Amino acid sequence: MKQDEPFAEVIESSLHGFLAQSWDVNRVPSFGSLMGISTSKRTMFGVVHQIQTGSMDPGRHPFAYQKTEEELRKEQPQIFEFLKTTFATIILGYKNKQGTISYLFAPEPARIHAFVYPVHLETCRQFFMSTQYMHALFGLSSSVFNLDELLLAIVSYQSSLGILSRAALLDFITTFSLLSGNDYRRLKLFLQRVEPLVSSM
């Protein structure tokens, strides 16, 4: 998926997040990846925390045909026309036209039908230099199916982009500990799962 290239648009929106639909059912963003929406005033950043593929029509549901996707596309291509992929994000901050990043909700929600794109590498590097975005995640933890899974996905995402340094990881772990109320058991289990993701560092 190319950076800064729109591939989806907003179909539901609020101050703390948005739901977007991919134009191509098979173009799926990574869990924990950073998405952007640009307006005339600012660029909003949201992290993907939920992804779903299903039918566009409530009255039509996919069935198990015991055939491969290639066979189905050849014999019944029409069944794929009713599928859609949607993904939900949590707003972590925004950048104004002067280039300053604020780790806050934007003053207004994203507009319906706004285009969504994967954030460029250098902007990701700039955004993740601070762990202030984690405050929004912990504040909206009730909206996330599993916060620790999402945090692990964000670490993995940064590592895959090559922007996760040891200093940045230490800052991440420190912030995680503080925001989780210094829960030793939770921190220990989290660190055990982080280690394989960053073993090459």
C-alpha cells in the first residue's frame, strides 16, 4: 500500500475516530498502522484498531461454497461485488499547516467522504517521536477490543518502518507503565510479548 495514496473514504465520523470503507475490498490497512486525512486546515492522524470484511447488503450473506477464490471468481464473479472492507480508527492527533503536531482531538471531526491514506514514512517518524499519542489510546481503552494487542501492533508497525529506536522503545515502555498505573504483572507480560517484535534491534 503506497504512502500518501488515498485508498478509502470516511463513512462515519466523530471527534475521537472515524470508520472508513476501502475502495477495493482487498486493500486492507494493517492493524496498528497510522492513517491520515487532510483538510484545508490540518491533517488528522488515526490508528487502525478494527478491520472487517463482509456484505454491503444486510439481506445477502457470504456462503461457504467449498471452492477456491480463483474458482469462485471464474464461476460466480458477481458474489464479490457485494463485499466491502471497513476499518475503524482512533484519532491520536493532528498537524496544522505550520507543521506542528498536537496530540489532541481535532476541533471538528473528519468529514464524511474525506479520503484516507497511509501516512508517509517521514511523517510517521515525526509523529511517533513522542509517546503523547498513548494518552488518547488509554483514555479510549473501552472503545478498543484489546488495548495491549493494539499497542503491540503499533510497536510492530514502527519496527517494520525502521523508525523504532531503543530510546523510543524505552520511552514507550515507560509511558505504558505510567498509564497502566504501574501494573507490574501487566507490564511484565507485555514486555515478554514485545521482545520478539524488536529482537533484531
